[in-house]
Amino acid sequence: MTDVKPISNSKKEVENLYFSSNEDYVYKCQMEVYGNDISGILIIKKISETTHRVVMTSDFGNKMIDFEISENDFKLNYVLADLDKKMVINFLKNDFQELLRQKYPVAESFENENFSIFRSERDKKKYYLSFNKENSLLTNIVYTKNNKEKINFSFEAKKPTFAEMINLEHKDFKINIKLFQITETE
């Protein structure tokens, strides 16, 4: 981000509302994990105020992974033998806990010509959330640790509760996840 300047902290909390609705979120999912491509259909459903269920199936409908996740909890319901590796499960758990996190306390606020940017800190982790000034939609969450970018979540959306496209890019591992809208939620 260029030409960013600090502004007085008017907000105490900002939210990622993309998975806050009780609608089913259905995406075409493309994962690249250390050069291996995995694709399928990803369904995310909010099953309680704090918990989401995440299911990924192959393009043919065979279940690959199924888990329930909240900020502090993770319950694996099913995993395909090929994906049943501790490292893969941990990446998915951590990535989806970050992606589905809704509330972020604001520690500092910045802005440039196009974006309002909020820095949030939780459990020794820092997050930078960028909101487009024109439409107030969340466009980016950057998760950093020790002042190094770890994961970059970018969103393309037309409304605050549904992102048509989500890109999750790890900066220190060869893991990328891309989600493309399948269903229109109007």
C-alpha cells in the first residue's frame, strides 16, 4: 500500500462479514499444496453464532474433507486418506480459522486515497484489514507474525456478506487456495 497515513482511531472493532449469513456459501475450490493441485466444490455453512461447517467434495461429489470450526475449536468429521496428513489438516484448520474470523479489535487506523486500513492484534498475531472507501467492502486481510507477512487473503465482492472470489496465499509455504463463487445468493 502506498501513501498510507495514520488517522485517528474512530472504530473500536471491524468485521469480516463474508461468512456471517446463514446462507450456504458454495465455491469452486482450487488448492495448490507444494505443487499438487486439488480441486473440488467447497461448501461453508454457519451452523451457530460461532461455528461453521466446511465440506469439500470432488467435482463428482465424493467427500474429501468435512470439519466444524470456530475460533477456538476444530472437529474433524471426515478426511480422505490421501489428505489425512497432520500438516495438511493443520494448514486447513489454521487457514479457515483465519478466513472465518469475524471480529477484529482495532489497534490502529490508516488510510490512503482508496482504502481504510485497520491494524488488529490478537494472541500475538497482527492483522491488517483493508476496506475499499468507495463501497466499504473488505478487500484484503494480511496476517503477519514478527512483522513478516504470513498469509494474504484477498476478496472480490459486490456485497458485504458474500465474496465472489477469495484468494488465500501463503507467503512462506507453497500453499494457495482460490475460491470462486458457484451460487448466487440474492
